Amino acid sequence: MKTCVKIFSISLVLFSAMWINAASQRENTPPPPGTVIARSGDWEKQFLGSPSMEILSDGRYVFTHDDFTAHTDVYESKDRGRKWTRIGGFDRQRSGTLFAVKDILYQIGYAIPGVEGVSAECVAIRKSIDGGRTWTEPKDAKTGLILSDSIYYTDPVPVLFHNGRVWWQVDVVDKSKKGWAERFSMMVISASLDSDLLDAASWTRSNPVPWKQHEYFSGWVEGNVVADPDGKMHSIARVEDWKRPGGGGKTVARFNLSDDGKTLSFDPETGFINFPGGASKFCVRFDDVTKKYWVLTTDGFNGGARNRLNLVCSDDLKAWNVRSILYHHPDKLSGFQYCDWRIVGDDIHFVCRLGWYGKNFHDSNYMIFDTIKNFRKRTRNDDAEMLK
């Protein structure tokens, strides 16, 4: 009898594992592109978000993502993205950016700390000295709760190392406003690379820049702090522009940031610029070889879905053009979104939040890793074929 029960239990576990694996996408659909890092156990109810990646000096890749809740999982690859292993995780924090200072890992993001006397929606930073396996716990202003006096929001936008400081953009939230994107004010924070980054006193804030009503645009969110060719700093933020004549998905807001990081400003006459895929989160990074700024952006050619992934570049942070289409798919159930990436030699290695024959393009059921070979030489002649 015990043997029968044991066999039944093993069979049930195996059946459950098969069901979880199969449930991550609809039946009778092709496998997703790239290398799968993580997948949803239920494409109708469980979703994966906020991919971020860092590469350590010994060649290890570290990756974090959340599950649309305040829980973050940590993965590692020892073979440049071919195989990934979950090595840890933490609760009460999501939508975070990974970065490393002298191989000490940090993850800074949106936190729900559950600490009496501070905001329930904070910005917190954690530190790992063992490659992401264990992390410090933000409990107060000395241990990682760096913004806790108001309501904040973040997403995995890049940090910028510039003039001996680390720079990052956060969103201050006004929930009294009705529209989703108009709730966000842009703000930049920075700290000396030599300071204790877990101490709130180490961080300098800019003034927040709130959204003002506009004829064609309805809000902004998720900015990237960047330095232009003259060394002047800016933040380039996603814009909700669906009222724009000719269709949306092609605008960003360009802010000016003072050298001391305390003054952030925006000119509505010159600050809105054309940008392919500007309606979804993106990561701007500078390439020392080409002296260009590169981005992986997502837009849609089918009812606003994020079903096209583009390689975009600029010489001056003002004029942007699509160099090549990397993925595109005709189905609105598929979405390539929120990519984080690094330049590795002549290639770009990137992670992507992927909706693949799931509930819809937005509610992503996969996290994938992939490579763009010889990205600097790509042109529109190298556009990918339509996926099936």
C-alpha cells in the first residue's frame, strides 16, 4: 500500500511539473525566441516583470526580475547567458535596477518595507557581496531606505556613472491625479561612488518636475539619466503620446540636469523629441567605440501591442533612428518589452520581458536572454523576418 501511495505521489508531482511547464503559454504554439531564463507557471494569472542584468568582472551574469508583486528573484549565468540558475531572491522590493561598484552588487528599486513611520511606497537599495546569493535588508535610513518620506515608484532604468557619482531617476507619485502617466513627477538622485550607498544621507535629490497638461501628450514616467557629448546631464523619459497626430509611440521628454544634481528642468517647447518606441520603458547606454547612444525600444504595428523590437541609436541624444528591427510578430498576444542590455565586444547581450502567446502582450509570461551579433554594423537590410 505504501509503495502504491509513493508511486501515486511521484506521478502527481511529475504531472504537476508538466502542467506548470505547459501552462506558461497557450497550447499548440511555437517555443519563444532566445534562451528562457524564467517562465510563468500560469499564463492567465502569473506574470513576470522588471528584467535587469549586470555582468561582474569574473564574467558571471546576474539577473533579477519580479512577478508583478513585491518579490524579486535572482539568477546567475556562468557561461555568458547560455544557461541560467536561480540563486536567491528577496521580498518587499520590485522593479529594481542591478548595478555593480567594484564587484559589489546593488539592486535599487521600488519597495514596500512594512516599517512603521515610513511611507509604504519607498525607494530602497540592497547590497550583495557574494554575487547575488544574499542581500542586505533595508530597515531604516541607514540600511537602505533612501527615499521614504513620500510615495515613489521606480523601474529598471540604468544607473549612470559620471563625475565620480552614481545617478538614477525615480518617479514621485501624486495619486490624486486621474490619469496613470500624469501622476508621475520626474526626479534624479545621486551619490558619491565612495560613499555608503545604503545610507540615505549619501544621496542628493533634484527638485521633482510634475506633469503639466499638454494638447497631445498625457504624461511621463521612467527616465534615463544620461550625459551628452559635452558632458552635460539629462534625463530622457518615456511619454504617453497616444493623442499625437499620426499615432503615438514615438515621443520622449528630454530634461536638463545641473552639474550638482539639484536642479532638474524641462522646456515644453524643445523638450519633446521624436524617438521610435518612446511609449514603453527603455534603457539608453553609450558606446565608447562608435560614440553613439544605443537603445532597444519596443513599439507596435498591431493595435498598439509591443510586438516589434528595434535597435535605435543617436549621436547627440536629440535625433534618433532605427538601425534594425530585431524581433517582430504579427500577433497582439506577443510583446517584446523592457529590455536591459550590455555591450560585450562586438555584440549586445540583452534580457527581455516577453509576452508569448499568453494572456496578452503586456502580461508577460517569459524572461529571455538573447544576443545581437555585430550590432554596430546592423542596418535595415538586416531586419529580422517575421516570427510565427
